[in-house]
Amino acid sequence: MLNRKRRTALSAPKATHDYTPGEVVAAVEFVKRTRAELRTLRKVRVWKDKLHIIDVNKDYFEVRGLGYPDADVVPVLKQINTAFNPDTIHNPVDLDYKEFDTGRRHPWAEDRVM
Amino acid sequence: MIQTNGTSTKAPSMNEATPKDPFNNNCYGTIVDSGYKLISLPVLDVTDFNERIIRGYEEGWGERDLPADLSVARSLIPAGTASLRDFSNIAPEIPEYIPENCTGCMDCVTECPDTAILGKVLSESEWSKKMQTIPEGDREMFSKQWSKTKKYYDAGKKKLGDGGMFNIIIDPSKCKGCAECVTVCDDDALKMIPKTDQVMIDSRKSHRYFKNIGPSDNKYINDNLLIDMMLKEETHIYTGGAGSCAGCGEGTALRMMCAATGSKYGDQWGLVAATGCNTVYTSTYPYNPYLVPWTNSLFENAPADAIGVRMRWDQMGWHDKPIWCIGGDGAMFDIGFQALSRLFASGMNVKVFVLDTQVYSNTGGQASTSTYTGQNTKMSVHGKAVGGKQERRKEIAQIAIMHPRTYVAQTTCAHVNHFYKSVLGALEFDGPALVVCYTTCQPEHGVADNMAGEQARLAVDSRAFPILIYDPRKGDKVKERLSLVGNPAVKDDWFVNPKTKEPVTFIDFARSEGRFAKHFDKDGNPSETLERAKQDRLENWHLLQELAGLR
Ligand SMILES: Cc1ncc(C[n+]2csc(CCOP(=O)(O)OP(=O)(O)O)c2C)c(N)n1
Ligand code: SF4
Ligand code: SF4
Ligand code: SF4
């Protein structure tokens, strides 16, 4: 029983990575780590110049300097099973950021029946 | 003392605290405690069943040592025995409630597949008195879990002069840690935390105090606000303790259907189930989550079985007691289809509820006629030559509409009002009714445990699964009877997602689920089959728009 507070913006990121152009491998490695250090991933938000990988508790990791206009955003989004359309991901948009889901898994026994 | 076999004279009742369950979380009653649900049958002694047979299974010796006596040999199970099942140790994490952020929306309570997160509202004056009954050492821990929401506190103060204190509590003996509740909470009022010893002690105690302090105060429950129905004990017809996978979409669907029916009929109604996941997780001996009578005959004959039960109940003068016939898409679209059609043609007062996972979930994921084009299933394996299922999905709702005077709805648990209206409409209708509910099957769809609601919403947004209500009482033209209200951008081909400004098509839905993953090349381009699936869904949507007079 505490005072009411409206939902606030996300707090500080749990960790950050500064993307250097051409160094996508380092960005992907950083994102791989989010798998272990965050809980079940929920959403990815991509700005023009940064992205957030957000888990079910709304804890998140931030990649700075990499946004939807960059070609290098694609391998990063793929690494965490983001449901985005590669044909339109780089398009400019009249929004602060684009938001995508990331809940995909392998179906049961997919590897065994193939 | 708890003995390890046979009858025990000194052991506490299974419905009381035991050394293994020190705060008695594992017990009957959802919002308040209750006794066993006794019946008078010569072949089933409920108290003996719970004290001896359930004890045997909970202590781990039942399967090996119980004699095949009258009860055991018949596989009869009393109502609600799943209440005594302990799931405390199956998940590493449990939700934590953050009362200062809560708005009292009840989404978490509604969407949990396992009746493991519960709500309560008490007037502030009564609440203050009740808090004095909590042991002093725990009073602060418990009282700070109550929230002053606008919905109950401010509005209650204004209208009734006394604000409603609102509480959300987790039943740690039933929670499977799926995080569905956290995902549906838009207000950051829940988060998952590790189950440390202290977390579990506090959680067990809180759930115990929650049950001890009595029911919600009905003056805060607005009967027109359907989402609030789960504040009432009589809606919890489906208890926790069923054996479904963590986050199973079917569990939520059955719970919500039971809640809506319970809100009108209490426990005076029955269920006839077709074999499938639903029958397995609700009758894995000796655990049964239903508080109403339930029967299962076969995979293929549930509607015929339901016709028989209806006839007998009518002979007994039980015309007013509804019967729900439930089954998966395999049971209703495929093997039980002619029995279903016969039921609709009979005009009999039986309601049918389909758990549409678009696959035979129980037997490991074979294709049904409900399976989407392109879907990777065990009978339409995605390989080099053939990319998943090649046929189109059959639409059982449209087929049912063409039967004489049949009420039909298609809905999802993520569309709470639409869901409840569909189910209550079916119950009010004097004749046969069909409610088809989209339900995720986590392992077969290839989605995370917390995604049931999100994926159901996306299925509707992408026209994969349009929602509808067809009520024959609404007029004599199809367009007067059929409503597509609830689908986004109902007059357009596709809905445009405001968060990406892009149209949401079947391909976008497919991108988010593992069952379609093989249709995308390494650059993320969809296959030709998936383009066909998208066209199929658009044609289906156009047909519905046309029938509803929107095209
Ligand atoms: C005549 C017959 N064939 C096969 C089975 C095995 N079987 C049991 S459940 C099931 C599939 C159920 O699928 P569905 O109706 O879609 O329900 P779900 O498990 O997906 O909820 C099958 C094939 C059976 N019980 N009876
Ligand atoms: S984590 Fe899942 S099972 Fe537990 S309370 Fe939340 S929705 Fe229910
Ligand atoms: S979903 Fe969140 S805001 Fe709504 S009642 Fe549950 S905890 Fe409160
Ligand atoms: S296999 Fe699918 S439908 Fe069956 S219990 Fe698990 S999630 Fe639910």
C-alpha cells in the first residue's frame, strides 16, 4: 500500500555497448550476452541511433550508435529472434522508435523429424 | 506425523497444513478456504480419496502401492482434487507484485493459465481491522502488498465513501513461472524474481493471509465490468494444479470459459470433453481442476456424447443446466466433425468450445484441417521438397454459421470483453452454440511461455484469426447477424501497426513463431508458400467482410 505512481519510462540500462561502424561482430557478441543476463526477452526498440533489448521485467541492454537506418542492425536483431521485416527495417518512419517482438522458439522436436 | 504408506490416523488432513506445506497453500477454495466437494456415490468416497489416494501421489508412493479397489480401479476422480497438487518446486522464478504501480485492471488474474494469481478488494475500514488479525511480525510485509488504485480506492471513496484496498497475490503452490501475468501487465506492477527461501516463505504466508481474511467486498465489484468477475469465488470453477505446460493458451481459455459460466450458473452445469491435451492435463490421475461434473469418452465422439448427456439431463428436468462440449481442433474440425454437425442440426441446447491450437498438440503436433498453410507440423514436415502444410485452413465458424439457427463466435483470451461476451452470448442463446477460441500451444507454435496473449492478439491483428460473433437473433440477414467488431481496421485489408507504421499481414505473424521459421531465407525473405498463406488469409477476411456487409 504505497502512493500511486504512473508508469514511468524505463530506468537505466543494465549494460551498454557503443557500436563502432564496421564492428558488428562486437555488437552481436554483446547481444549474445543479453540472452544469459536478461530474463525472457520481450521487445526490441530501435531508434535512429540506438536500440534497446528489453526483457519481461523491462530490464534492458542498450546498443548505442546503431539504429534502424544502419545495415549492421540486421545481424543484431536476428541474433535475438526479432520479428522484423528486412525489406522495411531501414525505412524512415515518423515515430520516435520502431518496436518489435522477440518471443520465437524452435517448435518441439523440430530437429528430430527433419 | 505423516506416514509413508497406507492409512494414517495421526497425519493432518490433506486440506490442512503439513510439514511439506507449512502454510497450507495447497488446499481447497481459491479466494477463501473451503472443504472438500463431497458427493454421495457408493463408488467414490471423496474424503477417503483425498486423504489416501491424493496423499499417496503427493508423497510419491501412490502409483506403486495403492490397491486397485473400487475407487482406484474405476479411475473416478472427485471435483477439484488438483487444488491439493503442489507445484512449488517446478519453476525457478515467481512473480512479485509492485502495488504502487497497479491499476487494478485484473488482466494478470484473467490471463494466468493456472489460477495462480488472485485479486481481492476490501473497504479501507474493514481492511484496517483485518490487518490487525495478521501476526505482528508479518503485518507490515502483508499490508504493504495492498494498493490504492484509482479504480477501487478513489472511485470507491467518491461513490461509497470508503475506498477499496486492492491486493494481488500469487499462490506459490500453483504458479508455474510462465510470466504471462508479467507480460500482460501494462503498468509495470509485476516482475519475475528468483525463488529464494525468503521469497517463498513470504509468498506462502501472504497467500495464506489472503485466504484467511475472507472474500472481496461485493460493493466494489461492478457486474457490468466483465474483467472483474474473477474477484468472486464462484467464478473459480477451474482450480490451479492442472498438468498443462507452463503458459499453455488452452489453460487460460478453459479457465475464462469456466469463470463466465460460473458467474451465471455457479457449479450447476457440466462438461463433456473430447480427448486431447485438455483431457490429459485435467484428468491426469488423481488430479482434476474442475469443480463441475466432467466426462470424457473418446477423441471422436464428444458432441454425440454431449447430446446423450443433454437428453438425460432434460429427462431429469435439468433443462436449465448448461452443458459445454469441449475439444481441440483435431477433435472438432477433423475426427468429430460429423458429430459436431449433427449436434448443430439437432437444435439441442449444447454449447461447444473449441481450443484451436491449429495442431494435434497432445500427440506431438500433427496437422489438422485447422493448421495454417505453410505450418511445420509432424504430418506436414517442412523439408526440401514440400514446405509445411500445402492445403488451406478450414474455417469451422463459417461452416457452423450455415447450420440452421446456430450461435457462433470466434474469439481469443487476449480480447477479454469479446471472449466473455461470446461465452455469455452462447449461454443465453436457446439452442446450439459454437465458440472457437484461438489458443497458443507453446511447444508446437514455437513461442515463449509468456507469449499466449501477445500471439493471440497478433493472430487477430494479422487476419490469421479474425474474431466474430454471429447471433441468429439479431435479424434475418447474415449481415445483421454477423459482427466483426473487435478486429482492428475492420473495413481495410490490413491493420497498420502504429508502432512500426507498417501493415500487419500473415507474414508478420509467421515471422514471430518458430512453426513458420523455415519459410524465411537468410535475408528474411518469405517463401512462395507463405505468400500463398497470406493471400489465403486475405481471401478469408474478404469473405467475412462481405458476409458482415462491409464489402
Ligand atoms: C480414434 C483416436 N485416434 C487417435 C487418438 C490419439 N489422440 C489423442 S488426443 C489426439 C489429438 C488431439 O488433438 P486436438 O483435438 O487438436 O486437441 P489438442 O491436443 O491440440 O488440444 C490424438 C490423435 C485417439 N485418442 N483416438
Ligand atoms: S507466472 Fe504464470 S502461472 Fe505464475 S501467476 Fe503468472 S501467469 Fe500464473
Ligand atoms: S495486470 Fe498489473 S496493473 Fe493489472 S491488476 Fe495485475 S498487477 Fe495490477
Ligand atoms: S502441448 Fe500445447 S496445448 Fe498441450 S498442454 Fe502443452 S502448451 Fe498446452
